[in-house]
Amino acid sequence: MVDLILRPKEQFVMLASIAAISLAISLTDWVQRGMHLSVNILLSSILAVICLYWLPMVLSYLGVQRFKLSNWPLQYTIFYCFMVLGCMSWGVLRSLLVNTQTFTLFEAAAIALPWSAGIFVATKFYLSQRHLKQEKQLRQLAEIRLLHSQLNPHFMFNSLNTISAFLKHHPETAGTLIHNLAAVLRYSLKHSVVTEEDAKRVTIADELVNLNQWVEIETCRFGENLSITFEVDESLINEEMPAMLLQPILENAIKHAKVNPLNIKVLIAAEGDEVLFEVRDNGVGFSGALLAQPEKAGLGLSITRSRLRLEASTELELSNEERSAGAVVRFRLKRNGQVC
């Protein structure tokens, strides 16, 4: 059973909605009776909101919270009883203002029944939908955490080997590589913890700073056999994106391109109200089987595809260069951190 717990904003919206509906019905009823609106009629309508709806809703809600009542028939019974009392109280006050008869207990019970049932059912339905949405978000967060945990840099072993090779003859270069490796690992760890409040989005500028530090390590590792260039629209550097999306794509190109020298070009450009991210290489390209079934891509691309779906509601596109065999990987994100 979903707990009857409403956030302050939800409480305000509910009370305001009930007030608007009640006033609209009440004032329309007076007009249909041929009575001219007056201060007393307006006061009577306002008292109906307070006595018939607001006080029963607030008092029953506080009672349920105070005594931690989770049984929904009991919750409804308490709300209904408060509503009957509120209806009778309003009947007395209304008789003083507009010279009408008070409600009998039977009349008050009949008036309160459909309203209390409608409000209670609507509230329960809303809470159940909110609960389902929260469960879905928690499942997505768990999946994202799992994907991030798999992104813990598996290039670390190769990077350490590269640093080890430079330590003896090029200690200054080794020192720079250690600094870059530490920065990349720090960035990875910082953005691997995903919470419901913090979706770990970063600016394109931050992502590129980290990516360049990683590129320096890979360039030292492969020397002249690897060239990675960037073409970035500078007006986009403050746009937001999920962290660590580009690195696995570059790693995949380095691993599977199978050419020397390997040239990789990273393009970040505006495309309407979206940002286009594109990685091209001059390698052998994707196989026909992989293009036919992109879901069977390697670990890095599979993780990136899943992250894009979960964190940005967009797709990873795989293709080959039209004039050559090089691979092309692209995806698009809505500008200003929106999802596609």
C-alpha cells in the first residue's frame, strides 16, 4: 500500500484545485437559482471551501500522519467523518448568512459521500502513479550506476605500461602522464556516483578538458600512429551533456580501426535545436553485420548506447564513410540540457 504522504507543493496544489472547483460550482449554483451575487453569498461559498473541504482534508491528513495509519478503509472513514462534520458546520454558518435551512445528518452524509470518495480515490490514484514513477526512476538510476561502474577506466593498465616505459628515459613526460591519468581517474570517479538529485551532467567544456587529458596519454602510447583532432563550435561549450560519453567511442575507434596511422576527428556542432556529436576515423569501418544489428556492438559502444537512452532519451547512430571505409559514430542531444 502506498503511504499517504504529500509534499508541500502537492498539498498546496490539491487545496487550491479543490477551492477552485468548489467556488465555481457554488457560485454557478447561486446564479442558476436566480440570486444576485452578494457579499454573504461569496462568504458562504468561501466557508464551503474551508468547512467542507479544506478542514476535513487537513485534519484527516494530520491524523493519518500522527497515528501512522496505513489501512486505507480507516483512512477514508476518518476523512468521510470529518467531511460530514464539516458539511453540517457549513450548513449552520450558511443559514446565518443567506437565511437557508441547516443540513440534517442524513443530508450532510449524502453530500459528503461522493465528494469524499472522489477526492480520496483521486489522491490514491495520484500517489500510486507517483510511486510507480519513482520506482521507474530508481530502476533507471540503478542501471546508470551499473553502466558507470563498468566505465571505470579499463585503459588504466595500458596507461600504466606507457608511463612505465617513459619513466627511465623521459621522466618529465612520465610525470605529465601521471598527472593526466590522475585527472582522468578523478573525473571518472567524481561522475560515476549518480543520485536522483544529481544526474551528473557536465558542460561540454569540462568534458573536453578531461578528454584532452586522456588523449595526451593515448597519443604518447601510440606516438605517430595516432592523431585525434577536434572541431568544436565554441558557442556550444556551456551546453550540458552526460559525463564521459565520448571517451568510450574513441577507445572503440582505437581498438577496432586497424590502420596505421589512425586519424580520428571529433566534431561537435549545432544542428537546429540540438548538438551533434560525431566521431569519424579512417579505419576499416563497421562490418555489415554490425550495422544491421548495432545492438551487438562491443562493450564500450553498448554502454554508451544504453547511457544515452537512459540519461538523454536519444540514440547512438553507427555508419561508415560514404567515400571510404572509415567508421562514423554520432548522437544528438537537445541544447540547454534538455532531452531529445
